[in-house]
Amino acid sequence: MRIEPYDSKYFENCIEIIQSNTPKYIDRSEHSDYRGYLLRDDKTYFVLFNDFNLVACGGYGLNKSQTKAGLSWGLVNSKYHNQGYGSELLKYRIEHIKNNFSGVDIYLDTSQKTYKFFEKFGFVVKKITTNGYGVELDRYDMILKVKPKK
């Protein structure tokens, strides 16, 4: 398993990943937002490879005052679900934030289909919006409180 920073040469691989999760986990209406996100220069985004294939991607961003980090577009190709890739990429992003921005709380939004995954890592549900992403895809806003390093 290898994680490296996103490069535009991985654009099509990442598009394949979001498509593999549609419509079960991602509403089709979110695809244009994701494409736009991948084209931005101001993002911190990573890709994860198993032996040879790009199987997952995900990143984060910070608010202007760098007091909050928000996880963004964490995706695993549906062919590789439940094999530990999502966990590894999530742990990597959390550690990257902790190492670079000590004490910054981490926020994310996800659906009712995946929020339990994030609870295993200490995230707590703060708000639920019914149909927040689309029909039958509720939005769960979550937070991981981070203690500053000493």
C-alpha cells in the first residue's frame, strides 16, 4: 500500500472511483462538484495504491484562520470496499492534519450509509440533515476533537 499526493494524471482514476460509488453512496449531482474540486490548485489531496492500482483518494482543507480542518472527498473504489484501504487513508489524513496543524479539530460530512465507519475513529455526529445530498441520502455532519500536541 502506498499513499502519495494527488497529481492531475490521476484525474480519470479518481473519476472512475466516484462513479463506482454512484448511486449507492454518492448522488450523481455531486459529480460536477468533485470534478471542479480535482481541478483546483489549492487542495491537499492524496491517492492510495494497492500493489498497482489506484484504489482510493481523499484529502482535507482548512478554514482561512486554520482553526478547523475539513475532510474532503474520501472515496474508495467500490471493488475494494471493506479491505482496509479507507481506514488507512483516513488515518493518514488525520495524522497529516495533526502533524501540520496541532490541535485543529477535524470536521466531515457523510451519509447515513457510512457515518458508522467514521465513529470507529472517534468522530461524533453533530447534525443530521434528511435528504441532505439527495433523495434517501441524508447528510451527517461529524467532528473529531483533537488535543494539541505537547
